[in-house]
Amino acid sequence: MMLRLSCALLLACTAASPALAAPPEGPSRTFEARDLFSLEAATDPQISPDGSKIAYVRRSGDIMTDRMRPSIWLVDTRTGEQMPLAAGPGSHSQPRWSPDGKRLAYISSGEGSSTQLFVRWMASGESVRITNLPDAPTSIAWSPDGRQIAYAMFVPGEGMKLGSLPPRPEGAKWAEPLEIHSDVTYRTDEEGYLKPGFSHIFLVSGDGGAPRQLTFGSVHDNGPLSWTPDGRAILFSSNRSPDWAKEPLDTEVYALDVVGGGITALTDRFGPDNQPAISPDGRLIAFTGFDDKRLGYQNDVLYVMNRDGSGRRALTERLDRSAESPIWASDGRSIFIAYDDHGERKVARVALDGTIRTVAEGLSGGAQDRPYTGGSFSVAKDGSIAATSGSASRPSDVALYRAGAKRQLTRLNAELLDGKRLGEVRKLTATSFDNRQIESWLTLPPSWREGQRLPLILEIHGGPFSAYGPSFATDNQLYASAGYAVLSVNPRGSTSYGEDFANLIHHAYPGRDYDDLIASVDAAIAAGFVDPDRLFVTGGSGGGVLTSWIVGKTDRFKAAATQKPVIDWTSQALTADGPAFFARYWFGAYPWEDQQAYWNRSPLSLVGNVKTPTLVVVGSEDYRTPVSQSEEYYTALQLRGVPTALVKVPGAGHGTIASRPSQSAAKAAAILAWFEKYKNGAPAAARSGATGAN
């Protein structure tokens, strides 16, 4: 059986209400599917050099196009007053201030038009398109004198050609030409099947004109880009080695001579060296990376080195957290970074002697379906920080951190959510089999009363090297509105608890992370929140792997919904969009070198044990955990007689399965309907292992 998703389903169907519900007598007091179209979120806040204004990307739901539409808004940091800068039809993003703060560059596409680079003169309010490019520019960066803008862009190339055809007669309608792929990675979840070509760095006048290509060759040169203070060079990170396709993490920091075009490598170790940023005086370069030991997870460490690449030293090894997005303080004596700690993103100021001081907390990202850590920030010359900040009850807003105080500048969802009773989120801690403390967050239904025992949905994060935290999550709120408690756990393998904790699943995933999840469920039961006879489980990507693993290990859960899972590691490692990564880093051997290791960790190896009714959900264009993985599991369950159904989300990839509001709502509604259908578990015939489809 195949479930089809539609807009009608999302608006008319929830597991908690009948299909033909009576017209509402007033506005709903709980979070519901239609609210997904009205949500907004702040991303990419860019504070002006003098700290007086913040330009940010405002993502707003549009019920007519069924998409989150990005626009650019400006906030006054003194008054909090805001105004739109680029909010017409199309998509508007990547605002970047000129060094003097008098202009703002950004990327924009009108409805149906190509994506181009624009500049707005703040005094006059006039915006001018300064490029006419064949492809979308990214990673824009102003030169120190404000006269030029560097950016990265894809440059098409010619792929392999094999054979030739006879001349086609005039007017003949022939089939499309052959698609020929000759690269190790020939498709990605973000772009689909890749076209031949490479990304390179370009330069264009800040007033417009013909762009100039600065880098060439059969390698990808990307941002972020950092100009040296004298304007003579641009720093960037790239993997320009001959074996770049098979060693995707082995990037170096390079200096590009803007005038002569020469490129000099400033690092040379095995491992990633990324995000270069040069100090205001041009003497030091900050960057992130690590010495690659081919572990499943490795912290990005903040380093500094001299301008010529000498004198490299680590600054954040004692932090034992991954350092991201380095930004120099204006006095050149410290560097701001973002890092995740116990499920929360923070900003720290790192001195050149390695002293670390946290200066901002509570950052939140733009993802809304599940409570992942995230968030971005920028820094003004006076040290003021603009950041995206949210909570378990609100998506991300713009906040200003200045002189040790935090001030929220926007309240994008106040009109929608102030009148809603949302699920309360409480932090829980469980003790696992080896006495490790496992953190989780329990979302309670708005109707919950003290002492009430609730049905529980264990909702497992993906990655597996990622983390949940006290962040707003539409899936969790929809489940809570339907009367479920929702448990979001950070089992071993999760980030934000240190490198050792993450690597407890190195070459052992899935494995004892199962015990952490079960211990967390038992802790929620022991705390009095959960009915032990009404347990359900779901999760996406890595959470889909663990959902499928769980139902192969236990019959405690009444029903399950595995979303975009890996079922057979052998086929995933050779069909996913990271073929040079998964086998080497997650297994240490290729499938033909150690087939038993791949099979032992594949949920397919446990499918003979499954009795739990299990829904299988996947995007129809998923290239990270390819669709065939879900289809394989669905077919195996069908052949075994386990109640199952296959849900495909049309046009969605791995990372975009919930990006359109209607599909996000419909997916949640389908999962709730499945749990309601099997709230008493599998029929007796399925539990006894009968064969045949259900």
C-alpha cells in the first residue's frame, strides 16, 4: 500500500480529529498543521560595522506557494524598529555590509528570474543589480576598500564523451542524449545528479561591471572568503590535491594573489583546514580543522598561524567542543567562535593565549521540524553580537548581545503563538548501563495535568553526530497537540558532549546507543509522565536507522515510523552521496573487505525479529539515504507479514523532506494516523509471524 500526500490531507487530517470536523467556533488555542504556513524564523543576522543596524534573512511561510520565502529586513539596534530591504517576489539572502557600513550587498532572484548580486546604497535606499551571471553566486565578501566584491560560482565544464551518433534529420524528435558520469561523487542530496564543472572564485566591482575569474582548474574553490587588510590577497579553503575526490576532508587554507592569480598553500597536514579569517592587522590567520585520524567524529579546533602559514598553534583543544565560524575582534586580540554544549549553541571569545570566555548563549537555528542545535552570529567593531536566538516555545529571532546583556530585537511569531498553548518542554536525565548520564527533553501536551500518564513518542535525531536541545520543533508540537508526550534524546554519538562521548559509537553504530534511548524512555516512565503500555517510536536519517534497529530488538513499542533510514550499510555506502566518506570513516573498511561488519550493523539483519507495525517514510529524491533503502525495508516487512506502509514525499530530498509546509504537516499527520491505527499494537497474526501483506 502506498500513501499519497496532499494539501487536503494536511489541512483536514490529524490523528486526533475526525476527517469531517465541525467548523471551529473560534481560533485554535493549540498548535496545528495550518500554523506551519504562518511561522517565521530569523537567520544569518549581519550587524553593521558600527553596531547600529542588523540586516537579517527573514524566512516566512507562504500558503500560496507552499514554501518558506526568504526576505531581507533591517533592525535598528537602539529602537528595535525594523523595515524590509528586499522583500519582493523571489528569494533574497546573504546580506553583507561594506567595510564602511554605507552599502549592503546581497543575493536576490525575482520570481522566475536568475539569481544575481545586488548592492543597496543605505543613504539613498536604492538597490542596483551589479551582475548578470549564468549561475548563482555565493560566499560574497567585500574588499577592505569597498571597491570590489569577491564571490564563488559554479563554472560549467565538459564531461566525458563516449561514441557519437549519426546526423539527426531536420525535424526529427530523438531521445535525450546519454547521461555519462565519471566522478566518484556523481550526485548529491542538495543538487541531485551533478553537471560537469567546478566552483571558482570571481571578482566584480562594487559598482558593477564585468566580473573577473580568479581561480581555475578541475577542483572546487569555495568560501568563506577572507580578504587580507591590504586588499592584495584572498584567503579560502579548498581541496586542490590530485586525489581530492577520494579524500573529501583533506582541505587546505590557500592565499590567492588578486592581481597575479598565484595560489599559495598555507597549510599542508592531512585533515580539514577551513574557515580562514585574517586578523585586522594582517599578521595572523585563524582557521578551524583537525588532524584527521579517520574517526567517526572529530572536533573542529580553532587554530591561529602567521600570515605565511608558519607558527600554527591550537587555541581550543581544552574546550573539547567543535569550534565554528571564527570572527576576529576589532582589536585583533581575540576571536569569536560558536560551539555547542549540552544541546545548546553558544558564542565564546577566545584570547590568543587560549583563554575562553562564553559571551552569548541560547542561539537557535532556522530548522523548525525537529529541535536541532543551531544558530549564527556576527560581530560589530565595538564587540556587539547579533545572533539568532530562540527557545523551546519560539523559533529563532534576532537578539543583540552587548556589554554582557541580551536584548531580543524581534518577535516574529508573537501574533501567531502568543495565543497558543504550546507543549511545555522539560529536561530529563537518565543513567545508562555504564553509568553515563544521558540528557533528553520531554515535550508535554498542552492539556497535560500533574499525575497524568501519557502515550510517548520517542523521537530520535539523525546524524548520528548531531544533537537535540531546547529548541522549537514543529513535529514535537504537532505530536504534543495530538496528546502525546515526545522524548528527544541525545544518546552516545551525540555532539556537544565532547569528542569521546561522540566516538563511543565509532565503528559501533547502531549499537549501545540503543541502551541510552531505552534508559531515557524508562526514566520518563519512572518520573511519572509516561504510560509504559503506550510507547511509540520514530526518527529520521540516523534516527531512522535506530528506529529500525529498535523494532528489531524489542516489541515494547506499539508502532513505529522509520523516516529516511539506512537499512543495508553495504548498499548505502556505495549508493549514497558520500561514497568516499562513509566506508572509510564509519567502518574503516570497504564492504568487500569486511562484509560481516556491514551486515552486523544493518537493521535488515534484524528484520526477522520485527513484529511492530512500522511505517516507512522517505523523500522521493533522497540521495543521502537513497530511496531504495526504504523500499528494501518496506518490501521485507511486507514479505514477513508485518503491518507496514510506504510513504514517499514527492520531490523531496534527504535534507528537504520537511522544507515545504504542506509536506511537513502531511508527514506528521501520516505518522500520527499510523500510531492511532496501531495504538493497541500489531494484530495477533502479525505478532505470531504470519506471512503475507497487510
